Amino acid sequence: MIQEYDPSAGGDRNAMVQCDDGPFVHRLHTKKNKYIYDVNSGEILRADDVTWDIIEESCLPMEDVLAKYSRQHAPEAITAAYEDIAQHRCKQGLFRADHPRVQLQYGTDYIRDKIAHRRGQLTLCVTEECNFRCSYCHFALPDTGIIRDHTTRRMSWEVARAAIDEFLKHCKANRAPAEVRTSRDSPGRGIPLPSRRRSLYGGVSVDGDIPYRTHIGFYGGEPLLNFPLIKKCTQYVLDKMGPRGRFVSFGLSTNGYLLKGEAAEFLGDHDFILRVSLDGPAEVHDRHRRTADHESTWAEITNNLKHYARRYPLAALIIAATVARTESIQEVNNYWASADWIPWRANVSSTMAVDPWPGYYGTDQGNHGSEQVYRDYLSNVVRGRMGLGLQHRDLLLQQAAFDLEFEGIHRRRWLCARARQRGSTLSPDSQCVLGGVRVFVTVDGEYYPCERVPECDALRIGSVATGLDAERATTIMEEFVTCTRAQCERCWCLSFCALRCVGSMADRGKGYSQRTKEQWCQDARKMRHMFLVDYCEVLEANPHAFDYLRQYEKLRELSHKAAW
């Protein structure tokens, strides 16, 4: 019958459900076993053949179930399975037909308060100019939904100052008490107190400052082409914030080509969080990331990074690899495993598994070798080689690509328990408050939710001239949730849905689109099913294989504190 139910996972043992619909479940199977994923409880239950076959009709009268399956199974086996399912439903709250009502996660008052008093991040697009012409760049591809072009336009000091003034007036750092100390209190910026822990975000040394942490980032184009404005903005913020300036961190997304000289020294001395694009070995990187004059760039970037890492060994450095579909993922992975010049503190990230691309694995349209890298990841999980603290170089790309996918599945019980606490409603997990979590400012001072969304009227949420429009931000969030509400309420992977961002439903020139979101949902469900099957197969081989994913819970707790 049904095995491996964990009563600690929740469920009202006295619940009696009138089933007008089939149970809210999803069926899957591995090579060894058949499983039922119970959406309402988050339980994954191993089932025998009869239970697995009849579960979706188990709310029908028994005679109807017998009539449908009597040629496949003995009547007594069907009756026993049917009664076992009913018993689990009544006594343990499993296999209910309940479907939660999907709604916006936040109330209007919360959204207004977040935007008015607790904004977290400002991103300034200081220039639309770029010295690179990358083959996969959002500025160059016609079907990405990002409406931008390579231009020579740059943000003026007047626009930057107006955006900074409006942001600082409403940011979290303004609420910080003077007595909370961080590593920025040490003599000299960029020289941390040796006895204190530095975090990735701004060298913060104690958890007490997390609710006040505020970030200002610079974006492009290539932002270092307008380095004088970055320098002027940074100093302006520190002067304007005074003692509370130590709660403000700075960041920069760069191609790394100009990370040298005065720019590198200023960024390092001011504890900038740097996100530098490097796609692996020279032959791979230079095929896709070349200058506007079509010159190679790998040698210059790696030379700059080596010098920077030697001078600032404690710097917060993120190396971002974009693995083009035409490249061998294994070749890129091998490079990260052997590149001993990369500091251990550096975080190597990859975009290879962020989006649910149709036919992503093992096809001519997918990345070459992606199936093998994925299978190697699963093998390493079974062998217990994974974990943030294990520092296996050859696993950097694998963990960056796949850990968060399985982490969402692994914490499904927590998500379902949280949904039960809310009653009969559920909202997209971790959906951000547009304009409250971050705001992106274009070169001419228009406000958008972030740099990932199209710059169009449908997604504009204000400007430096008018301020941030909380009502417009709320409307966009509500439309994002409600446009597919009917489908979401019946979707089996609702609890670990990855489509939480307005950018996931963006059509080029049209803002958000229900059609686009539905297509992404279809592709995402296919991937989630595959991940769920592989998750069960891994646990069949090693029941504790995914225990290491609990390390992300602490990171999420800190992130949650920062969001509030």
C-alpha cells in the first residue's frame, strides 16, 4: 500500500474532506519504485502498483473505480487500496482534493511601508555604452524581451544625484541605530578587523545590521566606461549618510576589461561587490565575448582579475559564467576545476540552468555535454561530495547550476506547512516587492523593477521626477499573480514554483504577458518532474544525500531578515 508517511510533516488527523474533485497529487516513478507527490502536505510517498494507478480517481465511488481498473488488478486489491487511501485522507490529511486560492503575498499597507521606509537596493544604469559585443547579450538578441540598444548615452550627475537622494530618503539604512557596529568601523575602508567575519555583502561583520543593510549597484552597458560618475556617486552617498554610510554596500557588474588602475583601486578600497563575467577557458570565452572591434578579451580580463585578487584577497568577488548552448559544459567545468588563480572566497556562478529552456538536456539545441554534467552532479550528491564548505573545485559549476533546483524540492514540506498556516491561500514564494526590494534607474531617470525587465511603459514604476509609484508597483504585482491564477491553483508544482519574477512573463515591447508566462510554466513543469524523479532516485541510493542542502536555510534566514 502506501509507505513512508511522515506524521511530523503535518496534516489535520481529524480532517474530513468532501471530494468533488480528484486528489491534488502528482504521480512519478523511478526505475525501482512508484511514487505519489501529495501537493497539499508536500509528502512524497512510495506506493504499490494498484494505489499508484487508482489514486487520481480515488475520490470517485468505489464501484466506478472497480469498473475502470478490474481488468488490470484483482477486485480485492483495488478495494484494499481504495480503503487505504480513504483512511490516509481522513486520519492523516493526505490525498485531499483541496486547491489553495492563489493571491498576492503582500497586503497594500505592507507594500506601501516597504517602499516608503525599507527599500533595499538601487541600481543605476550609468551608461548604455559597451566596449564588448557578446554573442548572447540581451542588448543584441531580438527575442529576449529586453528593450535596449548599444548607444553612447550616459547618465548625468543630475539624474544620478536625484535618484540617490530619493532612494536614501526611503532606504533601510536610514533606520539603523548608531550603536550597531560593522567591519567598516575599522581604520581604513577595505581593511577589515581580522577577528570579525566578513560577508559577501559589504564586509558586514555582525548579524545585528542585517535589517538595515542597503545596497547601491552600478550597471550598464559597461559601467566602468563611466567610472567618474561611479566614483562621484559613491563618495556622495558616504558623505550624505554620515555614520549610517557603513550600512551601505556598493556593487558593480562588469566585463572586467577595465578593472585596473585607478578604477580597480577605488573599487577595492571601497569594498565593492564585483560581478565579473568570465566564461571559462580562453577558447570558449573569446568565441562569445569580444570587443566592439572583434578582438579577444580573455587574457586582459584574467590578468586584471589576478592583480585585483592579489591586492584585495578578501574582496567580495563573483565570477559569472554564461555557458552558450554551442559550448561544452564539461570543458568549462574542467577549467573551473583547474583554475587555481581564482581565490577560494570567490563565488563562481553560472546561468546554464537558471531558465527552463525547452529541450535543454541532451539535444542539439541544448548545451553540449550538459546531460553528462548533470549526471555527474547527481553521482557526486550520492557520494556525499557536495556542500558549500567542502571546496571541491570541480563541483563549482555543478552546484551553481543545480543546487537551488533540488533545494526547492528538499524544503517542500516547509513550504506546504507555511501555506497551511495561512489557511486556504497561497502566493508565489519569495516574490519581491517591486520597487521595495530593488529599483533600476535608466540613464534618463526612469524607474523599473530591476535590470531584467523590459524598459517599456507597462513596467515603468516611476522616475526621478515623479518618485516611485507604489500603486503602479502593486498593480503590476497583482496582475502577475492573477493572470494565471486558475492554472496556478491546479498546478502540482505550485509549492516550489520558480516563476516568481515579472521578468519571466515579459514580451518584447509589450511588458508582461499571460501567454509567455503560460509557456514558461509548461516548460518549468517538465523540468520539475525530471528533477523530482531524479531526487527520488538519489534518495533510493543514499537517504541522506541531500542533507547538505540545509546549509542554504541559514542563508535564507539572513536574506529574509534583510528583506524585512
